[in-house]
Amino acid sequence: MKIHVESRDFKKNVLFKGSTVKQLMKELGLSSENFVISKNGEIVLEDELLANGDNVKLFPVISGG
Amino acid sequence: MKCSRCSGKAVVELGYLDERLCATHFSALFEKRVRKTIAKARMLDRKKDKIGVGVSGGKDSLVLLYLLKKMHYDIVAITIDEGIKGYRDHSLTYIKRFCRKYKIPWKTYSLKRDYGFTLDSIPDKKLMCSYCGVLRRGMLNRKARQLKCTKVATGHNLDDETQVILMNLFRGELERLARTGPVTGMIEDELFVPRVKPLRECSEKEDVLYALLHGIEYTDVECPYARYAYRNIVRDMLNKMEERYPGTKFAILRNFDKMLPFLRKYYMPKEKPKRCKKCGEITRGPICKFCETIEEFS
């Protein structure tokens, strides 16, 4: 399935074979600990199931300032 | 996945409580914790205090401003523009919009305007965080006093606090450690406005979540000098510990709070603070760090 992923530093479409946010984060090489995650505008946990065409937004926790 | 306290959909998993919470229960817990933090350390008095809130435009300071407004404190937002291009100029628009929306008075002061230089013009980038800290704290104290504030509140969170505790321990700077805590500083002096940290028991991630759930628009542009900070190494280490052993950060904070009275007793200055020969502010040596820094770069 195709998932649109957006964060502070990137925007991309990911061809994804898994089913959960946790698996997506692993595929992206990112830790869920460092982000608050939304799916189609709603805050979700990492066990949330994904479907083709979902929009995932990652809000970084560390701002460094 | 359901909330541990109701049938709502969970938005956060709090490992240290072994609970999953929905937006409503998370917000209630977060606000209750901030109220308790304020009360426990007697940080603020609604009847007596005028509070200058140090605001950078990031998640922590805007969440703090939002909560103090919600709790009906007498507040004024204060921003120190240290002159970091692409970072501070960007954040000012967020603060302006926020303060206008919530009808909060806002004062901004520029290092360039007051002292003729910006942080960008300092050549030694590796020590930038130290210079920035001295300049921002110094200006914040001076401006808060001019505005007749009796307290300064900053958005330091649980992560900031635990990082500072460990950094000072690692560097063997126990005297500096004794000056930190929920209410900063060991001395009482008419020139020093006590600094308080109402968010010190809320993690960075909880601040982001609270901001998103409450429509608080903040800037997440990274300070370009943050990559030089020693703090980053300590942060990574602490995050790994927290992930593996949930509650580590709270344990560090709680134990530090227990040690603080002893540290303060031991390191309490024996003499009254001196006055800086240049600016008249409080200092330990003949000239304060603020003036030393200004002199070096202006």
C-alpha cells in the first residue's frame, strides 16, 4: 500500500508492506519515542492499523532550542 | 486501543504509569500535574505575583503561556531576540499570533538593539549555548524587573531538568547544580527575579501532545547551534534509559529534589552578593558574566 508520510524535514510517499504505524516507523528507521504521530489528522498510537492512501504526520519531540 | 480510564480512543501511552489515555484524560492529568508542581514548590501566588513568561515560540513556552493564562495568573510574555537568522525571526511570528489570539501582553527585546551585536556574529560556535544562556538569562532578569514582574516563569520540561542534573553531575559542577531546581537561585536579592519552572514534571513529548490537542501552533524549527551542544549526548542516553526503564527521568528528578535542600545548605553563599562594577547587577566577581560577554562581542 501507499502511505504519505510528512515530517519537519521531509515529505514522501512510502510503498509499505506492513500494517501498523510501528512497522512503518521501523521501515523509516525512526523511533516512535521521538515523535507524536497522527493519521489522517488524528493522534494515534504506534499499534494503529494503516490503510492504502493514509496520511501520516510525524511531529518531532526534540526541538533543540 | 482504548483509554485505561474510559472507553475513549487512547492518544498516548505513559510507560511510567503503565496507562494509555484518551485526549480528555491526558489533558486533565497534564493540567493537574502542572498545578501540583506550582503548588508543591510554592512557585506562584495568584494574588501577589506578576509573572514574566520567557517565550521562545516553541512548544514548551507556548504551552506554559496557555496554561498560566487558563489558570488566571497575571502574565506578560517576554521574548529575547538574540538574533539567530532563520530561527528567531521565524518564531516571532508564532508568538505574535498566539499572544494576539489569547490577548496576552507581549514584550520583545533585541540583543542587537540593546547591545549592538547578534548571536550569529559570535565566531566561536561551539560555546554558543553558554553565551546564549548568559545573555538570555541576563536580559530576561533585567527586562522582567523593569516590567515590575515578581517572578519569571520558563518552559523547562522534565527532559531539560534531568539533562541539566546529569550534565552538572558529569562535569562535577555541584555548586551549579545547587542553583537549579523548581525555583532557581539560592540568594534573595532585590535585583534578582526568582525563576520558576511549572512544566518541570512534564516530558517533551507530553508538551508536544498537549500543544497539538489544544490547537497551540508552535515553531519546531531547530536552533542551528543546538548541534554543538553537549546536552545532545546526555539527551540520547537518557532517552534510551527511559525507553528501556520507564520512569527513569522521574526517578532522577525526584531524587534530585530530595538532595536539593542539602546541596543548597552546603553551597549557600556565605557573603551577600556583590554588585557588578559596570552595570550594578548582582555578581560574584567584580564584573558579572553578562557584562563580560557583552564586552567580548560588542
